[in-house]
Amino acid sequence: MYPPRFDYYRAASVQEAVQLLQAHPEAKVLAGGHSLLPMMKLRLAAPPVLVDIGRIEELRGIQDLGDRLRIGALTTHWELERSDILARKCPLIPEAAAQIGDRQVRHRGTIGGNLVHADPGSDLPAVILALDGTLHLAGPNGTRQVAARDFFLDLMTTAVQPGEILTAVEVPVLGERTGTAYLKFEHPASGYAVCGAAAIVTLNADGTVAQARLCFNGITSTPFNAQNVTDALVGHTPDDATIEGVVDQHLHVGDPMGDVFASGAYRVELAKVFAKRALKQARDRAQA
Ligand SMILES: Cc1cc2nc3c(=O)[nH]c(=O)nc-3n(C[C@H](O)[C@H](O)[C@H](O)COP(=O)(O)OP(=O)(O)OC[C@H]3O[C@@H](n4cnc5c(N)ncnc54)[C@H](O)[C@@H]3O)c2cc1C
């Protein structure tokens, strides 16, 4: 399959990319191309102009800013997976990145493209939501920041406005006695998440839960934060029975997605199973 014809511009800087998007309002940004190009080849998207940001050096790399980490939008899944900084200070991201597609997809696909594309079956949206990340955007009116909880608006729809590009994602460095886990039930053909669960558990010195987060991919049209569950865990000793009881009692999924592979009801059951497993694994890692 070949995509429809399009004009191609390669931007050398963020400023030039924003100018090109202003000059061509119908243009689409091209990063790793591993979501956009398949959509164009399937004729699900037909942008007449592509603005390639793939060689803008300032959009690459992972920086340690002390209490937080800044990840350039063009950082590939493979770079996330292999990053020493992330392994030490935010291992949830490499754990999820390692589960994306195959090696070829991970070498080309970028964190920025993954988040802006916002496929409900993608792996990174729930991870960045669980981490309470901040997304940095640049556009014709300058730069702005959007919290992850305000970024994912609807199915494949984000807060990125026409003419804007995502430049970076910032996530907090995880503190002491904190464990994380990303577990995924993948579609056997596509590898995308039918259910992906990202859990973060921070323990007090006495072993009770100080704070926790639990977010899902694949279950609803946008990544879903199960705050009822984590609120109910705080202050309790997170033994297996407590985690299982809290998930059974407090996990309520509004409007689950369904398709020929997995009905909405099946996805809700998956969410329960993966919530328990992910919270237990995060707890074990917090205790280690
Ligand atoms: C075979 C296959 C298997 C896959 N499996 C998985 C999987 O298991 N899990 C998973 O999460 N993903 C999976 N993916 C998707 C992969 O992770 C993509 O790389 C990713 O979703 C998009 O990143 P990209 O850099 O390729 O973006 P592109 O395809 O270049 O762009 C995607 C969209 O985002 C926009 N965009 C990109 N970057 C920016 C930016 N910086 N600012 C503004 N807009 C931007 C584009 O305009 C476009 O609309 C798979 C893809 C393939 C082909």
C-alpha cells in the first residue's frame, strides 16, 4: 500500500517546525512515523503536507533535573528502555517501553508520537498519567505546559492544538520505598494493550501505604486513573488480601471499550486481574 501524495518539509529546529505548521495549517507532524505512516498507507489519514521533526536534536535525550526527569519528545522507545537514568530513577518507563511492539518499532517510535497519537492500546499514556507527568508544548503563541491528567481528551485526541508540537515530557523522580510495575495483556496479533496496568506504590516506614497510583491503557478510550482504588489503599498494610479486596470493591470502570477481540465486560475483568498483579508487584518492589 502506498500513501496518498503529500508535500514534505524537514524542520531543523522547533522554531522552524512551528513556522512550517503555521504556513501549512493542514500539515501533520512526522516523528518516528510508526503510527502516522501506517494510517496514511491504510488511507485512514491523508495529510497533504508532512513536517518532519525527526532530526531536531533539541528534542532528543533524557536529562536529570534533580527532582524530575525531562524526556525529549523524540526519544525513542528503545532509548527509554536502555536509559540508565530511567532505570535508576523512574523504572516504570523502561519497563513499559520494553513491551512496545517489536525491536524495529522501538527503534523508530518516539515517546512524543506515542503520547500525541493517543491510541487507547498504546503503552505510554497510562504510564505518564500514573507518574503525574507534565507535557511541554511549543506553538505560535510560545510554550505551555499541560498536566497528563488534562492531556488525553478523547479517543486519539489530546490537548495539542493545531500548530503546536510536543517538545518534552517531565516526570518526577520516584522517592524512597517506592515500587512500580507495568503489566500488559497484549493483543496476540497487534501486540497493542488490550489491558495495560501501571502501578506505583510508596510505603511508609511502618509498611503501610503512603500513596499509590493505578492507571490503565486499553480499557477505556483514554487512559484511566483508578483513583478510588488507590485512595482506599492509603493507610493500609498492602498484603495480598487487602489489595484484592480493595480492587474488587473499588475498581469501577465507566464505559469500557469493546471489540471483536475483547468485549467491554471482558476488559473490566482483565482490569481487575491486572490491577491486583500490578499493585502486588509494585508493593514487592517497594519493600525490596
Ligand atoms: C507493528 C507496530 C506495533 C506497535 N505496537 C505498539 C505497542 O505494542 N504499544 C504501543 O504503545 N505502540 C505500538 N506501536 C506504535 C508505536 O509506538 C508508534 O511509534 C507510536 O505510537 C507513534 O510514535 P511515532 O514517533 O512513530 O509517531 P508518528 O507516527 O510520527 O506520529 C504519530 C502521531 O503523533 C503526531 N506527532 C508525533 N510526534 C509529535 C510531536 N512531537 N508533537 C506533535 N505531534 C506529534 C503525528 O502528527 C501523528 O499524528 C506499534 C506500531 C507498529 C507499526
